[in-house]
Amino acid sequence: MSDEDSFMYDDDEDYDFDYEDDEAAEDTEVAIENKYYTAKASKSSDPELAIQQLREVVQLESEKGEWGFKALKQITKIYLALKNFEKALETFDEVLTYVKSSVSRNHSEKSLNNMFEKFSALGGSKYLELVYQKALKVLKETKNEAKLKAVCTSNEDGSDSNKATQLMDIYGVELMMHLELKQYKEMEKVYMNCLKIKYAVPHPRLLGLIRECGGKMYMMKKNWEMALSDFFESFKSYDEAGMDNRIQVLKYLILVNMLSGSSISPFDSPETKPYENEPEIVVVAKLAAAYQSQNSKEFEKVLAASGKAILGDPFIQEYVIDIKNSMKSSMVVSIVKPFSRVKLEFLAELLNTDQESISELLALAIIEGKVNGKIDERQNIFVTTPMEKQSTQKYCGLENWANYIETRYF
């Protein structure tokens, strides 16, 4: 340490001049401000130098404050301009630590809105989703009632297309979160809110995501018709965006087509036709063909050899049992229609299942109006109802179903 440094750090003398501390604080504030604007001015000409100087601004603040917040925002923007999105996300994490307590609520909301626009313009939807997820987490931790939605709905009529689009972006992230957590009621509310947004100009990728979530939601509710519609819209949006997600959603479309009992091929559409020979689509299409022909052995064979195309997809796995039961139900209906009475044992043997399962399939087919008849539990046979009695079949079916439940559970 030099003699001059020794003098500056001499502990033996006590100078009790408070105004000097105030002046020092003012000098530090001025130094920070000057360094910030100097760094900001060199953003375009020398971005690396600007980042270094802005980092110094952050370090100069003894506590997190306004200048550090501004400096980190500038660093994030520089990284975005340099297309260094990973570094931009890392710096954005630092920005969010200031949001918790170091800057005002109004300022933080305006700043976040500005950051979202930058990520949307330069980083695209992929990084925008990550930004929203990070911001939502922090704002929930701070119990900020405004959250992100208030920032995006400040205009009364919602005619600001930028804010409407950003709001739709936020809803997209929420949809994914609710879907992941299996929060289906919350998911439905958010989905319906998405459909109400006017003036938004979202990226096709976002539309694909929203419609995909809608399709999955309707599948959970077993509303096959609406699921078909949403998956098809999702496929078209992903296709427009040139994303591989279109293949996954097309598989879901084929899946729902089986469950809905539709006789229309998913490949009748000019949008889907070009993907008919994609390897994963070929596998699912083979499964659909076995389903349509009611060939249970071929169905099981294709399913067992499907690999990641079917059994490797967790969402599809959830519906494999439904597909099997749907196919068995169709087979039962086809078998019993020509006969006046059929033994349940015979049906169980044909379908390689037990009589209890056959009873369940027949009871459901009766309620859905696919067959006309009743189950004789004492003789273990299915008896077809004569044509003249078909007008009362619905009530007979309900009675049979009620009797079945009563004998099984009570």
C-alpha cells in the first residue's frame, strides 16, 4: 500500500464531518450516472465495451437500485441484438431480482412490458415463453396483483394489437402450465379467455400451441368433435410456422378420429395429405387401419411395435385403453347385430376378454344407441329387441345399465 493509500485508510484519526459523507454519496451517484450514459452511448459502436461498463454500474451500487436495474436491462438488450439469447435470459434473471423489491411497481411493469417486446421481436416465441415463465414466477412470489395481464390490458377496448398479442402470449404460457399440472378447470378458463381476445396478431406457433392445448382439453372431456377441430387448427398453424410439432399434433388428430368413430380420413384434407408418408404418421395410420377393420390382432401387433410413435408419447398413452375399448365396443356391436341372442361367453372368447368387460361394453353401446337389446344377467346372454320396440330402447338401455350397476356395486 502506498503512503497516500495509508493516509486515506488511517484509522487513528476521526474526522466527524457528516457532510463529507453526503458529498461522497453524491459523487458516487454522479459517477454511476455518467458511467451509465457513457456505456449506453457505446452500445452500437462497441457492444462488448458497453456490457463491461454497464457491469461496472451494477457493481458501483452498494445496494440494488435504479441504475443497476437500468444497466441490466441495457445489457439484456445488447445480448438480444447480438442474438446471444442464452446470455440475454441469464441477464433477464438478474433484472427480475430488482423487480421483487428494488424498483417501483409501475416502473417494473412498464420495464417488463418493454422487455417482452424486445424478446418477441428479436428472440421469437421460443424465448418469449421462457421470459414469461420466469416473470410469472417472480410476480407470483411477490404477490403482485397486477401481474403481467394488467400490463397488457391497460387500454379499455383492447384495440392495441401489441398488447392484445402479448396478452395472448401470456395465456399461452398459462395454458401449458395448467396442462402440465393437470389443472383442467383453470385451463378451460384461460383457453376461453384466449378465444375472446380481439385485435391480436399472434405468431402461428402461438396459435398452434393454444389450439393444441384446446384439443387436449376437449379430449379430457371426451368431446371428440371439438378436439378434432382444435387439433386440425393447431396442425395448420404449426405447419404455417414450419414447426415439427405439426407431426405430433397430426398423430393426435388421427387418434381422435378413431375415438370419434368418424368415417372421414384425416388425410382427405389437402393440408394433411403431404405428411401421409412421414414415418411416425405411417405407424399411427396403420393402427387406425387396424381399428377401422376391427382387426384386434393386427391392432395389438402395431401397438407393440410402435416405439416412440405411439407408446413413447405420454399423452397418447393415456388414451390407449380408450381406443382399445372403443374398438372392442365396435366389434361387439358388429357381432351381435345379425343375431336375436348371443352368449356373453362367446363374445368374450372372440374378443379375448372376460364376460364382465363384455357386459360393460354392451351396456354402453345400448345407452349410446348403437345396438337395440338388453342383457340377461341370469342366462349371461344378450337379447336383441324387436324393431317395433325400438322407440323405448333408450329407457330400456338405462334400466339395463342401472340394473348392472346395482348387481355389481350394491
